[in-house]
Amino acid sequence: MIDLLPDDDQKALIDNFESVLAAEAPLARLRDGQGDLALLARLAELGWFGLGLPESAGGVGLGLIEEALLFREAGRFLVGPRLFAAVLGAHAAVGAGDPALAAALAGGERGACLLSGDGRHAFDRQPGDSLVRVDEEGIRLLDEAALVRAEPIDGLDPAIALERVELDERGVRRLADRTLALRTKVLVSASLVGLAEAARDRATLYAKERQQFGQPIGAFQAIKHRCADMAVGCESAWTLTALAALCLGSGRHDAAFQAAAARIVAGDAALAAVRGNVQIHGGMGFTDECEAHLLVKRCHFLLQLAGGTRLHQEALLGEPEPVHGR
Amino acid sequence: MDFTFTVEEEAFREEVRTWLRANVPTEKRPKEGQAMRAFDTAWQRRQHESGWGGIAWPVEYGGQGLSLVQQLIWHEEYVRAEAPPPGCMFVALSHAGPTVMLRGNAEQRALHIPRIIRGEAVWCQGFSEPGAGSDLASVRARGVVDGDDLVVTGQKVWTSYADVADYQELLVRTDPDSQRHAGLSWVICDMRAPGITVRPIRTMAGITTFAEVFYDEVRIPLGQVVGGLGEGWSVAMSTLSFERGTAMIPHQVELQRTVEQLIALAGEVTGPDGRRPAAADDEVRSRLARLRAEVAAMRAMTYASISRAQREDAPGPEGAMISLYFGELFQRVHDAAMDILGGESIERQGRAEAWTFRYLDGFKHTIAGGTSEIRRNIIGERVLGLPRGRA
Ligand SMILES: Cc1cc2nc3c(=O)[nH]c(=O)nc-3n(C[C@H](O)[C@H](O)[C@H](O)COP(=O)(O)OP(=O)(O)OC[C@H]3O[C@@H](n4cnc5c(N)ncnc54)[C@H](O)[C@@H]3O)c2cc1C
């Protein structure tokens, strides 16, 4: 069946994500420099990290598409990158035949932080963390011992603690297959979509409220059309991300194609939306107080999280055209 | 959420593929005039004789009543088999025919429907006027009731295929005191009726596929009014609910193919450095990848619109998003083609011919059937709920 819209169970799931995050993840939290630790502990308690993990590893046993729905909402509320680390780390542990570790990561008993694909940065690291590194080839789950050096540095995104790190990967504990690299692309795309949607919604709301020349600025086509472009960007990026999630989830031959394409389109849509959102807020948008800049900064972070857009472009060009049927 | 084709659907794909492979015309399709009409109607007849004449039409009208997914499969295979576009049969099959089915009376249906599906009647659409383009509700062509006739005087413009059409779906103002959407009527106009003058217009691509049409006291029997006098706007809109966003699928599938051809082209032509193929250039690669990804997104939007149509009867304003996306993407693809062709982009022959033709012809995709600006208005106002501007 061809159905890119959520069914009733999926709708309930989305509502649940949204109501929890709306209550517990106001963007104001991002200013306290706590790296979302409290929020993530709460989400672990709710079982969200294990949504797409098999039940045998203590997960809920849902599909990649449900996980993508979670990351879309998480992107909308700028949930910190430890969410990626916990979920991907748990999948890697399952792939490596260590369901106990998977359960510990998914349950939040064991901490995990994400490294950049090139291994140069760590994000929101805590003592005792497992380190999760994903690149085009696959995923690596490292012990803390692999960390030779870690130097805190100023980061673009004020809500993410950034460290420049040096690794000794001779202690590499696990190496899993390429589908986890693709899963990462899909989840990054989903987060970018959520971020784009947040920007679209904030811009649209402001365009309805802010009055100039005696009317809401959203009545001016220059503003209206920019919002419309954000809406189209979100629609194109989400439908493709959902398609990629479904293709990868069911092992279709074109999963790598769709995942790379989704990451490219979602990246472009998100960047255009977060920047447009600043512009539509005028002088207010340029302030530290307005939250618009937080979206811009998070966008650039997500764009580097699993390799830059150019990398995904080359990956896409390396795939055959998806054709249905034999 | 799901993305799988059932066993039956895969079998259907095989059946369609086999039939198309054996039946798609091998001659080149003429782009204009009577030769085009003969080609398009012959192809329609051939499809009809094998039962494929109206894949989206209900069975009772000789169609196949296919599901949306089957229609999608048909179009995918159609493009893959390099089958020709419906051309001048498009309005009859996708607009006029369905409108007559939905809103016409028994007599109108009996007269027109079979001739359309058999490829015997070509229709055109007379909505736009010199003073009524984006603002279609300001139609001024006038229809005056006189005895059993409607006497029509006025002008239409940009009427695709008017020069080869037998009938026209004509929107006229039949209540002289009416404003905007009220007081319009949807009428079947015989293009051979006395008083009609068709003056073909050449497009920027160099072909003559539309025309202006003048009406000088053209007498149309009142029996040709569809849906009743004064109901024209609602009749015109009813076609949209039939379409359910599927009419544009062939163009979308075709664009995917075009991008693949562009990637192949970039491997053949010399790139910007004058030595290596264009496909070795970093900037060209980046652009090609982006276009490929955007086509994938457009296809996903098609699947999403099918998913919506499976749940709702009337299509929502979301349809404007895919139309807008398609039109602009088509143009980006051909902008890239011009750059990749480089020095050859000023040729209209040989390897450049198809690309330069489509580059020029593609300007229509952000104008015809609603301009990009109007589509952005619809998205802004009806999808996002932004306020309308002060008039
Ligand atoms: C190839 C082709 C085939 C066609 N075939 C047919 C056909 O078979 N039958 C038929 O009836 N019509 C046909 N049309 C006409 C088509 O529907 C109109 O061209 C279209 O609706 C635009 O109207 P217009 O040309 O009068 O432009 P206008 O409405 O005059 O627009 C001119 C410019 O102003 C902009 N504009 C207008 N209003 C607004 C607004 N409110 N906000 C912002 N910008 C605005 C437009 O976007 C455009 O850029 C065809 C057109 C083309 C190009």
C-alpha cells in the first residue's frame, strides 16, 4: 500500500511527543547550558529512546518511521544531540549482539554522547559516556578510554557543549553495518524537517500578529510568499524523509538513494526556513532575546552532524536511479 | 504509513509494461497542427481499442476506473515506454469529459463521452480572456438568452489546441448584472459554429499550440449549457475534484527521467574547464545531485497527494504545493541543462535540440493553470492561514 500519511496509532504517537515536549521543552531551557540532561533523562524514562529497538533488547519494537516521527518532533523542540547518541548507540549495540548494552543505553542507565562523523568533535559529553561515531561506512561505539584528549571549545550553538577531541580507535568496540549510517541520515533529515517546521510556524505566527502599514505583515506578498516557500520546503522535505524511512525500514533497494536525497532536501529546506524566520521577525529577529537565532545555530549543527551536504550529494550521485518493478 | 506495491499491483505493472512495449507508436509526434491532431487521436484510439483509453474514467463510461496507485503505475510505465503525451486529447480526457460525466445531463453524456474516449472529438478550454487571467472570475464574454439559444459575444485567449478542436468548454457571463463568480455558465461550444474565429498564436518555443478565439453572436443551443445557467463557476471547479491531483503525474515522472538524462549528458559534453566532461566539475556535480534529490522529493509529494486523495474526496489546497514545486523544478533542471550544454546551448539542433526546446517551452510551467505567484498566494492563505492583502 502507498500511504505517506500517519495512521491513527502514529497520530497518537505524534500527539504524545508533541504534548510532552511542549510542556517540558520550552526553548528557554536552552539558555541554562545544561545540555538537555534533565529533559533527556525524562524522555528515557518515558521509553522514547527504545521506540525502534526490538523488544528483545528492551525496546518498543516499532519501525524506523516511528523513530523518524520522534526525531521530527525532537527537531522541532531542539532536543539535544544526546538523543541521537542514545538511539543510534542502542541500535549499534543490538547489531553487535549486545542486547544488555542496548537496553542500558535505551533506558538511559548508561550515558552516550555523539561524536561528529569525522571524529573531531564531541557533543554534550558527560563522564562515563559511551562514544557514538557515525560516518558513511557505518557506526562505531567507543569506550571512554578511546578518548585521548578532549578540550572544551566555544561552539556556534550555545545550547550544545562542544569539545575538540582526539581518539585512539584501537579500542573500537563495535562496528556495525551501513544501514545504521543510512538510519542516521534519515533521523538527521527528520530533525531538520522538525526544525524547518518550527521556523515555518514561528514565522507564520509572527506574520499574522505583527502589524505595519495598518495590516498584518503576512498580508504583504513578499512575506506571504516567503512563508509559502517554507511550507513547500517542509512538505517536500518531510514526504521524502518519510519515504526514505519506509524504504530503509522495509529494505527496499533504493533506500540509500532516498536517504541521501532526503538529507539534501531537508538540509536546504531547513536552512532556508530558519534564515527566513529571522528576516520575517525584523529587528526583533536579530536579537539574542528572540529565539530565531537558536534555530539558525541548531540548523548548522545538524547540517554537520552526519557530514555536510556536499558529502550526501556525492553519495546520491553514486546510487542508481530508483525504478519500480523488475 | 507504508510504501509497498501489492502482488496484484506488481502484476498490473507487468501487464501494462507488456502492452505499452508492443503498442507505443514509434513515429515522432508532430508538435502542432492537423498532423499533431491526427497523431494524438490515433494514439487515443489505439489505447481505447485495447481498453486503456480512459484509465481514470469510470467503467460505465468505457474507462478502467483504476485505483490511484494503478494510475500511478500506468503513468510510470507510460513514461518508461516513452509513450507520447495525450497532447490535444488532454482537455477532453482530463477536464471536459469528467465535467460532462459529473454535471452534464443524460443527453450531453450520451453525445460526448463515447466520442472522447474513442478519440473522435478534440476539446479545448475557453476560460482565460484578455482581461481575465489569474483573476478568472472577471470573465466578460457574454451569453444572452434568445429563444432556445445562448448568443455568445466576446473573446477568449491562450486557448490551447483551439485550432484543432471540435468542442470547447466555454465559460461565459450569462447574467449581465452579476459580479465575479455568480452569473457564469459552462457551455459546450461547437468550434465550427458560425461567428467563431480562431487566430493561432505562436509560443516563445516557436510552435503554435494555443490561440485567441473571437465570438461574434455565436448561437449555442441552451441544451448545451452544463449544470444549469449561472452555475458555471461550480461546474468549472467540479473538474478539480475528479482530477484529485493525478493529471500532472505523467509530467512529474517524466521530469525524473529528464534529470537522469541530464546526468548522462553531463558525462558527454565538455565541462567548464574545457578539458574534462562537465560531470567532473564540482559545481556541476553539486547541482546535479541537488536536482536529483529534488525530483525524489517531488515524487514523494506525489505519493503524499495520492495518500491524501485516498482519504478525502475533494482535494485540498496542498495541491498548489506540488504544482508550484514541479513548475520551478522543471525550470531549474533546464537552467542547469543550458549551463551544462555551455557553448552548445545556443543551438537548436542535434544534441541540444530537445534541451533548448524544453528550456523555452518550460517557461509555461510557472504560468499555465495558475502562476507561481497565485500558487504562493493559495499556499500562504489557504494552507498557512495568512491574511489576504487589502484590495
Ligand atoms: C501554455 C499555456 C497554455 C494555456 N492554455 C489555456 C487554455 O487552454 N485555456 C485557458 O482558458 N487558459 C489557458 N492558459 C491561460 C493561463 O491560465 C493564464 O495565462 C494564467 O492563468 C495567467 O493569466 P494571465 O496570462 O492573464 O496573466 P496575469 O494574470 O495577467 O498575470 C501577469 C503576472 O501578474 C502576476 N499576478 C497576477 N495576479 C496576481 C496576484 N494576485 N498576486 C501576485 N501576482 C499576480 C502573475 O503571477 C503574472 O506573473 C494557458 C496559458 C499558457 C501559458
